[in-house]
Amino acid sequence: MSSSPSHIHDFTVAQLASKLRSKALSALEVTQHFLARSHAAEQLGAYLAFNDEFTLSQARAADARIAAGDVSPLTGVPIAHKDIFVTKDFPSTAGSKMLAGYYSSFDSTVGNKLAASGMISLGKLNCDEFAMGSSNENSAFKPVRNPWDHQRIPGGSSGGSAAAVAARLTPAATGTDTGGSIRQPAAFCGITGIKPTYGRASRYGMVAFASSLDQAGPMARTAEDCALLLSAMCGPDLDSDSTSLDMPAEDYTRSLNDSLDSLRIGIPKEFFGEGLSADVRAAVDAALQEYEKLGAKLVPISLPRTELSIPVYYIIAPAEASSNLSRFDGVKFGHRAQNYTDLNDMYKKTRAEGFGEEVKRRIMIGTYVLSHGYYDAYYLQAQKIRRMIADDFQQAFKDCDVIAGPVAPTVAWKLGEKADDPVANYLADIFTLPASLAGLPGMSVPAGFGAHGMPVGLQLIGNYFGEAKLLNMAHRLQQATDWHLQKPATLQEGV
């Protein structure tokens, strides 16, 4: 495929920023183009809300900034936000009936930082309800379809974000990753996404799922774009987020062309066992061979508690969710049941009506493992094993600089295929959960295609604060290959 863009939507974030700075394109022209494409692609289910008047006013303000010479690396570039980030000018639903029609009184810190850099908000993107899911079928409003095959899932929970970027409905999107919710949909939709070290990006204004795991990150088509976005998103927010790291924002583009000579890439044997499908393994192996050509060395390592990450995650995350979601009771905001006899009855009916099946399942699991008599047996044990999983990574990093492997065991499955089997959905997170439990940075990079012509993602995991190294690795791979340039045949080029 030719890499020379033929339409505005074919430009990357970096290319658009350059054209906006040189005034070859105006922010208004670019924004109108993406809004038209997004409105025309309703069948994809990627968007939940628009506010064209507000979006176009931001575009005009960006053009005024550019005319005045007040330009940042992202001024005038459109972005769309996962509907986990609260917004004043768009409804904030978290993909749930519980928050249908809710407008926040403030914007999230991540949203504010991107707006301050001059980016334009196209709208709010669909996601699994309260970010709970691996397929985006748990949205209370509609499922998202994979642009590569509309009968397949886009991954979750940031499925709307991944689908919108892959379908060229937005050059970039925000996502959140609790157990793989940026990396897995990025892999399934053939785009690039990164989850930074826990605490790098503020959680203020993110509707909470599991507070010790949730982390915001960017999703775009290239590593260069993700580096630009992550530079704008990160930074301390100590007044609003107690888990925010007191570390200054970095320029993640600074080392994008560093040499990979003698870089040691750890290959965990646990990521290449029986559960990995042959097509995904072949694509990942081909990507790893490209790294060897670039001078890197592959080193065998072990992450012995990989399998335990699933039970550990599905104890800790629901426990935190049961606590975080207790605030949705129908009193101050959100859905409220109509017919009830007393306050207790209102709580019960409101939560029964407002929450979907998967959210109810996790609240019940979480309440159970935190209950008297079970806390020590489940939750406390899970936290101990979580520490051991983090220690396994530190042991591995003595022998390697970065860890690589698949993002998911298979390519994206068909809509409805695992709908009746929640455990099958949970097992699909086997390779992304360990890094989340350890709070490490991880990313997905396009690595070719597997069965049914569906995209495969290569997962890169770094040590704490190793985002720049990961982004450089991804960028160097994208300079050597064209997997990230491929686009779905289903795209409506004329829109």
C-alpha cells in the first residue's frame, strides 16, 4: 500500500500537526472532515455523543491560536475521548444506562491537558460499561464493530476508541487500561496504543473501575503519534489525584530514533505456550525477527506466575469495583428507579435497572471477596500474589531491557461468540494482566495479520518509567515495516 495519504483522514497526528502549522490545512477544515466521516459511520457504533457546535468552536479557536503563532505540537488536531473521561460539554455515561444523559460539572485532567495543548474534541467514544469487558459488547447502548470485519468485536473496553482510529474517524483517541483495555483493542483493530506506568497520567475525572489499576493512555495509528499525545497527557496532578506521580511531564518523542543495537528483548516462555494460536504466534515471531535485523537480541526469560494473573485480577478488580460503584445509588446523579416504597427499595431497584449483567457480576464477586470470613482467604491472598507477579518482572529485567510477546492469544472473535461465557472473555486477557497488576508500562504495536485477515498486535512491556524506550522500539519497527499503514477494506473512502 502507498504511504502517501490521499485524504485528510489518511494523515497521522504528526502529519496533520505539520500541515496545520504550515497553514496547508485549517483546523476548521480538518475538524469538519472528521465530523462528517464520524456521523456517516454510525453503523460502526464507535461514537456515543457529539456536540458539533462546541467542536467547531474549538476548531475556530485553534485556527486563531495558529494565526497568532501560539502553537503547540498538537494545536488544531482532533481527538475523541473514551466515555470514561468526564466532560462538561458532552454527556459522560461510562457506557452505562446508570449514567445515561449525565453531564459532568468539570472536565477530566487528561481532557483538560489535551485541550490546553490545542486539541479539538470530536465526541465521546463507546466502551464496555464502566470499562468492564474485553469485547465492547457490554456497552448499555450498542456494541462496537471491528472496522476490519463488522461481524467481529473490536476488543475492549476501549473498543470505540480503537475502532474509531482504525476506521479513520479520528486521528487519535484516549483510552483507559485496567487489565489490557488499551492494548487488546489496539491489537484487534491494527493500531498503536500505550498504557503508561501507573500514576503517570492523572485519574481525576476518569469514572473509576479499579483504582489501583486504572490508567489513561493514547491510541493512534503510529508510535510517533502516541509519543506526542502521551507527552501532553502526563504530568503530576497531586491536588486532584492522590495516586498521581510527582514526576514532571516528559517529551516522549526525544528518543524516537535511538539505535536498538544490543537491546535485550526478553521473551517469556509462558507467553508462547499451548493457549497461543498458531497464526498469532507466526505474526509475533515475524515482528521479533524484524527486531533482530535492527540489532536487538532475543533473550529467553520466565514470568512463572503469568497464569495466576487471571484469578488475582478477577479478585482485586471486582473488589475495587464493588467499592467504587457503590456511589451509583440514584440519589445525587444518574438513573433513579421510578416506583419504590422506601430508600432501601429505591437503592435496590435503581441498581438492578441501571447496571448491566457484567457489572452486576463483578460487583457481586467483589462484595463477596471483601466480606467477613472471605477477605483473608481471597483478597489478601490475591494482593500477596500481585506483589510476587511484580517481583517476577523485576527478576526478569535483570536479564533484559524490554519484554515482548503477544497481546492476546487469538485475533478478534465474532460478535456474540463468547457472550454466554464470561470466563472465556476473562481468559483472553492472560497476556495483558501481568503488566497491569505490576503497574508497568505496556503497549501494542501492529505486527501483521492472522486468521481471517484480522490484525495481530505485538505487546512490548517496559520497566517503570520506560515509556520512551517502548515508544522508540515501536517507532523503529514501524520504520522497518508497513503493518501500521494497512487499512480495513471496509472503509468508506468517499465519505
